[in-house]
Amino acid sequence: MKPKPPLSRPRALRLASVTDSSTAPAALTDQLRTALGQVIDPELHRSITDLDMVGAIAVDASGQATIEFQLTTEACPLRYQLVTDIERVASALPGVTGVTVEVGTMNDDQRAALRDKLGAGAGPEIPFARPDSSTRVIAVASGKGGVGKSSITANLATTLSSAGHSVGVIDADIYGHSLPRLFGVEPDDGPTRVEGMDFVLPVTVKGVKLMSIGMMKPEPDDVIAWRGPVVSRALMQFLTEVYWGDLDFLLIDLPPGTGDVAMSIGQALPNAEILVVTTPQLAATEVAERAGTMADLMKQRVIGVIENMSYLDTVCPHCGQSHRVDVFGSDGGQTVATDLTRRLGYEVPLLGQIPLAPDWRAAGDAGTPLVLTSREPAAVALAEVAEKITRMGRALSPVG
């Protein structure tokens, strides 16, 4: 969508004098500033007054209000939404007869102050690795590809968000990124780099904050051909140069296997919890155990196993009855959970078994997580896994 033409820059405002007729204009000025605290910046998720985006407010004797509003960047895509919200809130205040919003852009000093207020862009520190961080970091791992790890991540994130939690997702599968497709992100809906500030804003979609290299490529079909150190550096930028705000959960969709990214996450986020995804098939369960063992080597705790593609409910064409078909075998998830429990020395539970279903595939292709549109067994099982994760609370490190 082409950006709309910029609104006018702020001009000098004639502040109302308390000698105009009464103290009413001055009182309205204070009331307006308080009321504008209801207007929330959709990207920064803070009120515009808290972010110091509201400048001078003037009210004349007739109740006509003029409000100075400073955007972080001239090309802010949400400027019209913000102006509309300001006009709506201000107009609803008794005594206000009209509203004029004067829109301008922050200068360098104002942006620096905002950056300090947000605590963003202060350097290479990873906020989620701090001892006082309240964010639960959960990395979703698998030994091999094709087990549905990214679909699990998208649906768990959406379920947690629907339950009222603030959720972010990092697509750490740099080469095989698929979360933009699973969330229905369009090629033009990339993250926003705020002018004059050294951080970017993630894309908010389906109530989830998302970052993926797939939203940053010049062309959707471009191939990412990077060596390991470059991939690890890109991942660190997702952790240090993105303004995530206050998150309850940060889910990280890891690439399959135990390579550079898994090691980088282990070193950068030793407090991350690991969720292992497998299918019942022996070839998947054997390598899934390696992913759990890798987490132990990085001093991270495995909080559970999810068995995807567990079975298929189908109607027999001969008897007309519904039958369960174990397409990829059975009990693979429980086997992984049992073996990891023995190997790691603490309980690793099987959190859920997600059945095969046509809706599962269709939802991913449509860009809408299954849990938002279905109450079929697969969606119910995913929701139950998310509830179990919430109830268990943050796991303690296995090494103390």
C-alpha cells in the first residue's frame, strides 16, 4: 500500500492564556493530556504521553483544542490511525468543541530520549538473558526436518496470545524460514526500522510479534546462502536490535538438528527452555533425542516432548466406522520422553499428541494458525499443550 502524503509539520502554537475568560481552558489542557494517555502506539505498545509524543496543548476560550503530536519518523505508516485516535479521545472530553492535531517529527535528541525510555538499542545486551527478565524463552527443537516444528510453534504462540499473554516469535530457521507463510504475512509487511534509531519493530500478526529473515529479503524468492557465523550474527541481531517490549513468552523456532544456531541460542540464552517435537516414526525419534541431549550440553532444560502426526482418524469405506490409523507408527513421543528422562536425570513429560488432519495442512497454507479457526482434535490438542506449558511455570536450570 502506497504511503499517504505527509500531514503538515507543526507550526508555532498560540497557547491559551488563563486571562482569556476563565480558568476553563487551562483546566481542559490538563484534562486533555491525561485523556491522551488512553491512546496507545500500536507498534511500541505504550501510550503516546508516556512516550513523550505529545507536545504543546492549547485550548482557546471557545473550547477549540490544538494538540502538537510528534511521530518517531516522517514515514510512520500508522500516522493516520494515531491522529484519528487522538481526535476521537480529545473530542469526547466535555468542553472540547473542536480538535486540531499538528503533526511533526521527532528530532535527534527526542529520538535518543525515546530510545533510552524504551531501553532499546543500548548495545549488544540481550534483555531476555538478564537474571531479572520475566520473559519465558522457549526454543522449539527437532532432530530432523518435516516433523511440523514450525506449525507447532505458530499455533502455540497464537494460543498463548489468545489467552492474554504477550508473545514474540523468532524464526531462527534462517535457511528454511516458514513462519511468515504460516502467519499469513504479506511480502510488503516487513519489520519497521525507526528513522534515526538503532532498533527495528517486529511485525505484529494474529496478536503475535514476529521476526523472520523471510520478511526482510529484497525478493520473496531470494535464497539465503550464508555461512554459519553470518547466520549466528543475524540471530543475535534479532535478539539485540529488535524492540520486543515486555513479553510473557518468546518462542524461538529452531532449525532442525544440532548445528550453529542451536549452539548460538544455548550460549546467548542459557535460561531458555527446550521443547522437543517429533513424530512417532523411529527415524524421527532417534534424532529428536539428540536435540534434547544438545540442550543438556548447553545447560538448558528440556520441558517436554510433543508428538506430531500421531495418528489419523479415518472412516472405513466398508463398515462406515471411524478408525484410528497409526500412519507413522505409535508411541514414538513417549519413547523420546522416557529416554530423555533417563538420560538427563529429571522428568521430561510427553505434553501432547497432535493427530493428522486435512485442516492442519489447509490452515498453514492459508496463513491462519489452526487454533484460530478449528475445534477439531488437532486444534484441541495444541491448545492443551499451551495450557500445560503455562501451568508448569518457568523451569529451573538443570545445573543450578
